[in-house]
Amino acid sequence: MLNCRIKGKFKADKEITSTNPIAVGDSVRLQIEDDDATIVEIEKRKNYIIRQSPHNKHQKHIVAANLDQSMIVATIKNPRTSTGFIDRFLVSCEAYHIAAILVFNKADTYDDEDLKYYQYLKTLYEQIGYPVFLISAIEQEGLSQIMDVCKDKISLISGHSGVGKSTLLSVFLPDKDITTQSVSAWSGKGMHTTTYAEMYDLPMGGQIIDTPGIRELGIINMKRDELSGYFPEMKRLLSACKFNNCSHHHEPDCAIIDAVKKQIISEERYINYLKIYDSIQDKKY
């Protein structure tokens, strides 16, 4: 392992618009002198995923680069992961051409009503093309299928704090000291255990990138008229709308609105689309 410094030109480069000129997953060229190494070149990324900078809402922060897939770990309760959060994450993956996987953890804590809701979500997301898995990291149930989909791939793992990412990683990486922490008793929300993104080699081949617990995934560098193209079930119907610039809010002869009325498109997903649409300010940062 080498301790590397980044060459000053990257920090001064005005074409680099993110708060971090280099991200986990980047391929770089090094200049090595004795025990020191300097990053002199960052190779072109095949993809990356971004969020709003935690320090400045008008800037972007690259979470990770050069990914084969992204895995969001969610929970039905303790804490509850909203479909709004899931859909914002999926939109980011679609925008940057990254395959997405949904993993619902803490199955050992779910009662019949929770499992019924899980089946609803599984049907909802599998119908539009996203693989959905139910696991219990703490009981090590259902993990073999997750290991299979991660084998020999570079995977990002993310989700709210408290959903059990660290417990899952501890099973994947038994030789690593992965810090785990329980959900806050007074707030019902997770408490951060990871403070920066980190890549680990998986025993079965491939790498996994752990990210800080994310309470909100900011969508930036996106225009409102692009958004519907990142909802796969809407993308298939866009050419059927009467107007080319249809916002799918109120226009007549809108194929999306009609599909929602006919229950072809989930009303919950459509409502989340409207919320994301209203949150986009059509600015580039």
C-alpha cells in the first residue's frame, strides 16, 4: 500500500467541477520516488455517480467511479427506507448508466405486514427491471445470492445509516474491522459509522465500495426534461405523448398520466417523479 499525494494541478483545474478531483474507483498513473507517490494523471472514467456536496448544495461530490453496479441496502423498518429515497437513487444510477440492485435487509425482524409490504416493493421494482433481494445480514440468510451478483464486479454499496451495510460488509469481509452501530433509540434513524468511501477486495473476486450513510441523495446536473427518461417504465411511453416537451404534470393526451390512471405505471413512482421534478432547478453546477 502506498500513501499518495495528488498533484496540485488537479486542484487548480477549472474543468474539474466536483469538490473532489479524485474519487474511489479511479484509475490513476503514479510517479514514485523512494517511499512517496504522486498522482500525476487520472484516467478517463467509464462512469461515476454523484451526490450534492455535503458542504455546498451548489456543488457536486463524486461518490465513486468506474462501477459495474450499484447496490442500495434498504429496510422496511428500523429505519424505514422510503420509496422516494430509493427512486432518487435509481434515477442517479440510470443517469450515469450504472446497473442497480435493491437489497432489503433485516428480514429476521419483519412480521407478516412487513413481509406483505416487501412483496409489494419486490413486485413494483422487478416489473421495471431491477433485481430485488431479501436478506438478514445478522442471521446470514440470503447472502449467497448477493455474493453471486457481486462476484468479479466493482460494486457500490449504499443506503441510509442504520440499514445494516456495515454488518453485511462484515460478513463479506471477515478479516476486516468494519465498524457497526445500532439505530438511534430516540430518533429511529441510523447513526453514521462510515465517514468516507472506501474500496475493499472481495474474497470471491471483485471489489466493493462502501459509502457514508446517505440521508438524502441530491440530484444535480440534471434537467427537468431529462427526468422521465430515467424512469424505465416512463421511457417506453414517451413517444406516445401528444407534446414532445410534455412534463407529464397536466398536459392533455399525456401517455404517462394515462398509464398511471390505468395502473400500468405505479402511482407511487409517479408521485416520486413529480417530487423529484419539482426539486430540480434546471441549473448546471
